[in-house]
Amino acid sequence: MTDTNVRPLAGKGDVEIFNAVRNATSPQFQTRIPAATQGNIRNAVDTMRNFPYLRDEFTGVLIQRLIGLYVQHADWDDPLRLIGSPRTLKRYGSTYEQAAVGLVQARTRNFNKEYLGDDVYGRYNVPTASVFHPLTFDHYYPVTIPEDALLTAFDGESGMSDYIAEIMNAPILSDRNDMYVMKTQCFAEYARKGGFWRVHTADVGAANSTETDAKNLLRLIQQTANELKASPMSAMPRYNAMSWVTPWRDSEAILFATPQVIAALNVEALAAAFNIDRANVPYRIIPIPEDMFGIGGTEGKVQAILTTEDFFFCWDEMLETTNSPVNPIDGTRNIFYKHRGSVTPNPFSNAVLFWTGTGSTDSVTLPDTLTTSKPVFQIRLKKYGENSATPQNVYRGDLVQVVSDISSDNKASASFQPVGITYKLTGASSQFTSVDNDGIIRCGLDETADTITVTAQATYINPSTPEIDQTISASLAVPVVGTWVGGFKSGAITKLEVQGASTVKVGQNISLKAIVTKNDGNTEDVTKLATWASGENATVSPTGVVTGETANASAVAVTAKFAGVTASHNVTVTA
């Protein structure tokens, strides 16, 4: 992220600021308005005020060139501001790709074997994984300033510097606050993506917690930090949302904890658990209010999260200040402080959650015992953003989360490492109904299908054949409920009729209509909204136009489907 803790105008007087703006104006302006000195600056400002075109040019440059660069050392500093800088990335439009490489399988040389052909010239692909981070916010913060007040701020001393500080403080503080909130929301998003190795602990932040509780938590943190530091890369997939071999960087370790937990622990002792001099490592321990973690609830109370500095994946596409022309009525300008970028969790980042809920027990690392047993793959729905709610359907205009469960009937001897899961949606009629890479189903308001089907395919590694990726899939029929955008509900229609001619000649057309009768007795033409289908010997357009293809004595059934109701109409194709 861009370090916005900069104050390029700090300590600069009005004469220096005035001349800096003047140097960026047009030659015509510089001819009419001389360079300012301590003695003539007020006269120069007054001259500009008498010529609107000179005043407009000067204030425009002042805002765009100087205020746009000025960011005050604000009264509140985001504790997460310096955390989350991206590493080597590939940019695709408004999306960044984050890639990671895995481990290469060792092969044993056999001096009795003759290595030819594929052994020498075969392809040995390096295991890779990638995630895409799209733009997540595009904000602007408007501030209105009187142009006369802007010029009046040149008092000959440092009035302009102070005035700009006053103007820009509010939008910068607002942006900084929003960035902090978006980063804290990444904890819940990381959990939804399958992250956090969980460690059970007592509620150390409770008022009735004991010294023993605090010492036990401190011992768990120290133990976990040492396990992460000492574990081989092949054991790391259990600790991150991607189940990937992400190395642990002990020097970048960060502990996010609630203020109550930090108060219960001896901070110096906690720093000693990491063997780190806190004076040289700022923000090593960062307080986060419990309710801003966004996870836990009835399942458990968050105490702390141990992770690394790359937990937040952040990038800026735009950070700038622009201004509007002068309002000719009241003589004001609008300043727009704009910030567009992305704040998302890094699913490759190792993260351990210490909470009062149940701990993780299933390892997702490759087992030593080889097995050929096929895992069981199931998918289910979950209310988006909620861990406890498990809906059986999706409402039009709403979204649900698909959860993929992989298990094995021989967990005692082996467990499987999922490499990646892809999702596909079928049966939808709306262009706005879709499923993304994270398994989030979005249902369009104009979705007319009663049921849509989501299919998930998982790629996993079988320890007996680690060089070959295995795949397994599962499907789930998702009922679609709720109000359709046209005002209909499934069950609100008593009858659907297809009306029109019963014969059509080969090569000619007839137009059919789809008419619904609602519960209140009123009828409505839904021809252009229904889904049309035809049997052999004829075709039908999306608007009910039937074209004869082949003459046949048998009638062709032309069907229309709308809001869960289907009706048919027989059409005979004649020569």
C-alpha cells in the first residue's frame, strides 16, 4: 500500500507555496502575476481575485498539484496501515493474480536402469496454485470549499499550509477508517474460504479468568509459533486456506488479539515467547476489538490469531485528488479525494485461530501410509456470511455459499489434500445467475427456473500415486424461491395458456402467445418472458414465433414455461 503518512507542505510558508503553484501555471498567468515575496504576496493574491480567469487557473492548480499531494499526519493512525503489501504479481485488467509454487517430488536414481526417452525429455511440471484478487472498493470523499476562503488563507505566514491541513484531514481520516474496517472484515472472509487452523483455549479475556488461563494461552501461542517455525513445508497445508505448502516466516509473525486478551497477558512475556524485541518490531502485537473479527459467535469466542504480515492482500489502483469547476452562483469548489483498490485476505497465508470453540483435529497433509481409497465428496449450502444457517434453497436476488466437504472412510490411515475445487452452474435462465470460483451462487431477480444445479469438481492427491491428480465431483439441485422480478411468485399463477393458430406451412411462421391467469383472476401476456420449446418438425423463437420445418401428419407440441408453470399447444406442419 502507498504510505500516505506524508506531509509535503509541512513547514512551508505561504510565499513558497504561492510560487510553487505559480510555476505550474500557464505563461500568460506568469506574465500577469509576478513571483511572490513576503512584501507583495497580498497584492498578488488581490490582483488574482479581480480577474476570474486568473483566479480559476491558480486555485485549480493549487488543488490538483498541491492539495492532491498533501496528506496530513492525521489525528488517528490505522494500526493495520502498514500491513498487507503485495508481492510479485501479474495484473489482468482490474484483477491481480497471486501465484504460488509447490514441492517437487523426489525420485531415486537407479544405476541399474537405462534412462531414455521420457525419463530424459519428459515434462516435469512444477505444482502451482493461484488466486485472483479483484477490485473491492472504489470510494470518493467530497469536500466543498469557498474559493475566496482558499485565497484568503494566504496570510503571508503559514496560513495556507494550515488551511489545507484542515480541509484534507476529514477525507483522509475517513479513508483511513474505511481501510481499517475493510481489513478487519478479511478475518471473516478468510474463515469463509476454509482458513484458520483452530486451537482451543479458555476465555482469557473474561473478567473471571485466572492467571493459569493466561499462562496456558501464552504457552499455546509459544508452542504453535515453534511448531510453525520447526515444521517442514510438507506439513504446512493444514495451516492455510489454500491447503498449500506456504513456508512460515518467523520474522514476519504477527499476533492479532482482543484488547481483553492483551490486558490479561504480560505483553513483555508475550514478546519473549516470539524471542522478539518489541521495541524494534512495531505492531508485532496488534489489538483488534472482538466484534471486528467477525467470526466465532455461538461456536466460540476469538482470543487471538497468529499469522504473518502478508495476511491482508492489498493494492491501490488509484489514490488522487481532483476538483470541480467553480460554482458561478456561490463561488465554491468541490474537492474529491478518490481511492480505488482492493483489500482481500491472502488464502496462502498461514493463520492459526486461538478461540474457545473446538480445535482442528483432521490433518490435511499427505500421510505416510499409502492408500488407494477414494474420498467421499459432498456439497451443501450455507447462508452467505453465516456459519450456522444451512438453507435448502436460494432466493431470487440473493446469494448462498456452496460448501464442499471431502472426507475418507479410512481417515485413521490417510487423509487427502484437496488441490483445488471448481464450480459450474446449469439450468439457469437468467444471465445474472452464476457461481464464482469461491462457490458463491448469485441468483438473478429475473430467474424463472424453479431449480438450478451446481456441480463441484475437486482435484485431490492420492498418496499412492502422488504424481497423478485425481478428480471427484458432486452435484446439488438448488430450489429457487422468492418473488420474480416481474412480480410473480411460484404458485401465484392459476393457469398458463398458449394461444394461436394450430397449423403452419413449411417455411412459414405463426405467432403464439403465452397468457397467464393470476390468483386474482386477472390475465397477463408473458409471451416475451416465457421459456419456449418445440418438438420435431418445427422450431420456436424466444418470443413464441413458430416456423414450420417438415410436413408431418402428427402434431408438434410447442411448450411455454413461466414462473414454474408449463403449458403446451399442438401445431401441425403442412406442406
